[in-house]
Amino acid sequence: MSDADSTALFLTSENVTGLATPAEYVDAVREGYRERGRGAPAAPRTALFNDVPAGMLTSYTAILPETGAMGGYVYAAGFDERDAYFSLPLFDADSGEPLAVFDGASLNPFKTGAVGAVGVDALARRNASDLALFGSGPQARGQLRATATVRDLERVEVYSPTKDHRESFAAEMNDELDASVAAVATPDAAIEGADVVVTATNADDPVFDGDLLEQGTHVTAMGQYNPEKRELDAATIRRSTYVPDLRERVAQDAGSFIGALEEGAIDEDHVHAELGDVVAGEADGRTDEDEITVFDSGGTAIETVAAAYMLYERARDQGLGTEIEFSPASQALTGR
């Protein structure tokens, strides 16, 4: 290594597993959104699609000046492998030097669950205790674990279309959490009496009837990353105080909002504020016990950078990871 080279940590999924609890992810991500509310730059995802072989290449970035880090995700999904691979570069926000490169797949459900929980904490009633959960995969698991750290949950009703999946998920989480977790047979049964509804699915069509939502319910939807994906129906969007992760993303890929707009249920002014504005106190969140609120999460680098920097600091302190070298452009771009 030359004197001009920089070193960074390469961190595998195994390196970062167990480095932080769900509550610690939530704290880090909440601070990231607080910075966003104070003006931290963040851009919505860019997605490139390929037909043969079918696949998607996606990236998004953010700078968190107070945290002192910047970076984001680049990931490929589909193609011939029919799988997904996540790369997460992290840089120092002052010097621009590389800090770490993560094999980023394993932290995804944790950071995504954390931003869902930040939305619940910012918008749900303080005494919310009954949760309806749609989905039974890794993202649903992450959402439930994180949400349980911001509200004292007593009951969780889980629905997914496959009976065995929802029942095995409910049994696992019932053993893990203090709340009573049970599988239910229909979407209507899930949302009946729910204070909080969380959708963690890959559904293209709405997963419940928004006209049946009870007054005062909060909804966190985390599958809103494509114009054609509409976990929430127009009634849910129309009835809600609508808060996205990034305002700029709404017209681009917030499928449920786009669908409600196309149906004439709302207009462009229906966006209340970004989540960061609410977390930073720049905009009101819930103002009424009977208000229906929605947090629309399509994925940003805000939660990605916030969570990654927390993990990087812990890995560095514990001597985890492998050092790799980066040459600055002033030395590498010689043209020789």
C-alpha cells in the first residue's frame, strides 16, 4: 500500500450478524431521519430493468453530515441467478474517504424494519397495542421485531395467503415476543380492532380493504417501491394523513399513491410531509386520536447509511472485517 492509499473494512454478513439489537437499529435510523428533516441530502432509487435475462439493477444514496457518513445500496436482483446481491459502500462525509464495503444482504431486514418502526413511533397512537401484520417472510419478521421496540404490543394478527407460512411465522414470533402472535385466515380478521397495520409483502394488488380501517389506525407500508405495486388501496390513501420517506419518490414509484391519484381519489397535494420532517419536529405527525395515518416506505439510503455506520463503528471496535485498499483518483488516474 502506498502512503496515499486509504484502507476500508470489508464486512461480510457473518461479521455484522448480531452486532446490534432491533432497538439499536431503530435508534440509529431515527437519527438518520432526524438529519433528513434538517436538510440532509438523499435521493430516491434509480432502477434499471433488463428483459433477457429479466432483472433489475438498483441504487440509492444519502449523505448524513451529523452522523459523518454517506453512501448507499447498489444491488442486482433476478437475472440468470434468480437471486439478489447487495453491495453497500460507506464513505466518510467529511473527507470522502472510504470507510467500509458491506455484503449488505443480511442487514436489509433489520434496517428496513427499523424505518418501519420509526414511522410507527412518529405516527401511531402512543397506546397502540394491537398490530395487524401482512406478510410472513424476512421483511415481515424485521418489521415485527422492530415495531415491538417502539410500542407495547399485546396482540399481533398475522395474515399471508399461504396457511402454513402464516402459522409457522406466528408460532415462531409468539415464542420470541411478549405479545400474543396468532395467524388469521382473512385480511378482514387481521385489521379488525388493529391500532397499527404493517404490510410487508411483494403484492401487486391491495392486501386489505381500506374502508374497513378503524378510526385512529396507523398503517406502515414497506412494499411501495414500484409504480405497479399497490399494497394499499385508494380508500386507505384517501382517508389518511399520508407521510412518505421521500417526497421526491412519491410520483416516481410509490405505487399505492400513484394508483389513488389515477383513480381520482386524491390530488398531488395529498402528501402531508416527509417522515424526516415529522421526526425532526418540522411538521406535525398525528394531531388527532381518530386520525388515520400512513407511512409509505419504499426504501432509501437514509436508513441504509445510518444503520451501516452504526455497524461499521462496532465492527471496527471489535476488530471484525478485512482491510482492503483504495487508491485516491489523484494517484490512480495517471493515464500511464
